[in-house]
Amino acid sequence: MPLDGDVGLLLPEIIVTLAAVVALATGLRPQAGRAPAVWAFLGVTAAALLLLIGEGRGQAVEIWSGTVLVDGFARLFKLVFLVIAGLTVLVAADYVRRRGIPPGEFYLLLLLATVGMMFMAGSLNLLTIYLGLECLSLASYSLSGLLRRDARSTEAALKYILIGAISSGTILFGMSLVFGATGSLHLGEVSQAVSSATGMTPVLLAGMMFLVVGLGVKMAAVPFHMWAPDVYDGAPAPVAAFLITGSEAAAFAAALRIFLVGLPSLRAEWTAVFVTLAVITMTFGNISAIVQTRIRRLLAYSAVAQAGYVMVGLAIASDAAVSAMLYYLIAYAFTTIGAFTVVILLARHQPADEIQDFRGLGQRAPLFALALTIFMLSFIGIPPTAGFFGKFYLFQAAVGAGMPWLAVIMVINGIISIPYYWGVVRTMYLSEAEDRSPLEAPWGLRWATVIGLGATLVLGLFPDALVRVVNAIQVVPGLPIAF
Amino acid sequence: MLQAYTDVLIFLLVGAGFVVLNMALGRLLRPHNPYPEKLTPYECGEVPVGEGQVPFNIRYYIFALLFVVFDVEVVFLFPWSVVLRDLGLYAFVLMVIFLVMLVDGLVYAWKKGVLRWV
């Protein structure tokens, strides 16, 4: 009987999948009401709790012939994905009902995308990583097109699926080249094969480049970012928040595993590529964001720039850099979802596409305006917010790795980014609104803002607790090769 | 590891060879007797009207999509049914879970009126 403890290690994924199926089924009734959202939220919460208190903490176990790995790294990322999914459900509950999105489909796709991300972080096998990526991608293409009568949403879905399909193909091609050069799909064995081989084969190098490009598309790194502004602007707002935070974090998780575990011998090569990409990405993202007049395009280009900062950590890839990356991704997730919550709140009452629409928000919704201000401070990286420590640890890692010039470029980029973030804050407080009626917020949006705000401030004031957690994370699991 | 794929290669070659061989045999054995009526769309003598390439209803697409899902499902069901006796209850339960998920989707599509021809 193959039924053993192995299944227990995948219980979080199983619970989320079941919740997705139940959410779809409850969405069938004509008066579905809150049921699908509640089921989705319960599933995500149960899975997250299970990860926190469940069995097998503090050990690395590889199951199912080395196709699935459960270790601290996977567990932390899964927890992050679940928190992102949970916050997205909170934000989306009201949005989905108001915009007439079929709730069953929305929560099914959202949870399946989450499961895909969980498998991307939880495996050393290239095929499993690819399957996770496809599960995430296919769900997110559909999610971006769920506003069926909205031209921007349809355009976003079409662009995303076309570019996403090419990037999937690129990744798969890269994986097949790596397999051809090393004879294994398991990253541990790939690493052994590469280090024992004499010299570096061109095939392996080509495979590495294909992987960099394919994952670069998912991270929205310049010059592979062309889809990002359109998708983040056109997709339903909660979906955009989910993709910016979750999809990007999953791509970084997969990249960390692939390059640090599988291809450490090619470190000099991929470091050079990632440093270049990181510098281009953050600079281009920040400069493009300055000229944006639409709030979600601004947040989209800001997401591109943030991806550049995170990529600095991937380029350096020291222990300190990886910890800084994890810290940054977590801090950034809370901040981004928080910022999107305020955008969604305003969009309930009036068109809120342009930055100008935020006029007078300081008077109409003081709490939310204050929250957005703090989120913007966190994006810039000003204490006492989470974003400050995220950037600070990345600077530290860059200097520690003997690349102080990289830290200088990051600081310059931070300064470039101040005007456009601050422009939003200025509009909120210094411009008068025509309609001064106070905004009322449904409880989901209120809670999502409070959680985002709380996490941004707590991580900014007391970073030590999370730093201890991320410092203990090993990207390369210390376990014997399974077969 | 790579040697294990020799079997796959041989399998592919035999598969392709089988098709080529039969086509070639047919070509050698059959009588060669072409005449224009053989090339008409309806050999029963019906005269075709209009173009063959016309826009057809988009509603077929959703049926095709549902068909593909169950087409792929069968690919999983065949090997499963062959070894079910050896794998026992565990495999049975797993497949039931898989089928329930597919049926969940089908029921959803059905209830949404996708299967109704409007």
C-alpha cells in the first residue's frame, strides 16, 4: 500500500485544491452570495495553519521519487503564497460580486494558481517546477480576462496568454537543454553532473540562458516586461495585486532553486546576466513610472522596478542576499496588496483609473489615505516601513559581496522613484475633490488594508523576528540525492 | 539514464515505420485508376453548393473544449484500468478523486447552460 506519511506532507496543497473544487460547486447556485469566497478563505487559512503547526517542520524530505521536496524554503514560500491568496480573497469578495464576475470560477482559478505556485517552490525536479508554473500560468491567463465585457481586461488576457505561452516554451526548451547536457531533471543530479563534467558545454549554457529568459518574463524583468503594464492595468484589480505579488514571488522561488541548487557551477555566468538585468529593470521601471498618469500603470511599472531590486539578491546569491530577497518579497507582498486595496476601494464609488481621481482622498477616507501614504513610503524605502529594511538588507548584501556600485545604483533608483510615489500622496492631500462624500468600505477591504498596514509597520519597526526566520532558510537542502 | 530512452526511440521508429510500410504496400498493391469524379466532395453524386470554407458557429468551440478534457481523461483511465487489480484500493480512490474533479467542472459547465444549444 503506497499510502503513507508522504501524503500528509502535501496536505496543504490538497486542502487548497479541495477548497477550490468546493468553491466552484457552491458558485453554481444562482444566489451564491458569499459562500465561494468563504470556502476559499477557509481552505487557504486551514492550509496556512497546517503549514505553521503541522508535522515535519524543520526537516527536508523528498517524496515521490524526488519529484516533490518539502523543506523550510518550500514551507516559507507556501505560507507566503497562502497569505497572498487569503488577502486577495478578502480584497476580492466585494469586487467579484459588484463587477458580476462568476464567483465559482474566480475562486477556483485563484486557488489553483496558488497550488501551482506552491509546487513551483516545493520541488527540485524541473518537470514538477514546470507543471507548477503551467498551473499558475493557465489560471492567471483566465483570471486576467474575467471581466469579459471590459476591453482592457480582454486585451490583458490575450497579451498575457501570447507572451506567457512563449515564455513557457522558452522555459521548457531551457529545461530540455539542461536535461540533454546532464541527463537528469533533478536539480541535485544536474548539479553533480555539471561539476563532474570537464569544461562547460555550450548546450548547458544555452539551456541556462533560455531559463533566465523564460523566468525573466514571469518576473517582469526588462526587456521581457512588455506584458506587465497592460496585464496589471487591465486585469481585475485583485487579480493584478495577486499576480504582482504571488506570481513574481513564485518565479523568484523557482529561479533560486534552479540556479542555486542546479547550476552553481555556472555561477559567474548567471550572476553577470542577472546583475545586468537587475540594473536595466529597476532603472527602466522607475523612469517609466514617472510619466504614468494611470494609477495602476504606475503601480505596474513600480512592480517592474521592485522586481529589479529583488533580482539584485538573485544576482549576488549569497546567504545574506537570499535572506534579503525573502524579506523583500514578503514585505513587498503586504505593501502591494495594501496599495491595491485602496485603489479598489476608490473604484467602488467612481472611476479610479487616473491618479487625478485620488484628489481629496485625505478628507474623504482619512484612514485609507494614511494607509496608502505608508504603503508609498514603503515602496520608496523610508523607515519605519517594511520596504526600508527590505532595501537595507539588499544594500548590505551587495556591499558584503563586494559590489558596492550595485548598492549605489539602487540608492539612485530609490531617489528617482520618490517623485512619482510622492505625487500620489500629494494628490490625495493637497488637491480638493469635487465629491467630498466620505467613502464607506466593506469589511473585506477594511481588513485587508489593516493587515497590509499592520504588517508593513511591524516589519518596519521590528524586523528581527522575520530576519531570524529568513536567515534560517536554506535554498540548497542538505539532503542526500534520492535515487 | 539516456540509455533507458533507447526503448522510446525504437518504439517511435517502429511506430513511424509501420505507417510508412503500410502506405507503401497499399500504393504497390492497389490498382491505379484516377478519374475526376473521385475528387469531388460527395462521391454519391451530390453537386456541392458554395464554398467549403465557411465561418461556423463559435458554440462548437466550447463542446470541443469539453471533449478534449474527457479525451485526455481517457488517456489516464486506460493504463489505470489495466493495473488496477495490482494497485488496489489506493489507486481506485485516487482515480475517483480525479474523476470527481473533472465531473465538478462538467457539472458547472452544464449548470451554466453551456451544453444547451441555443
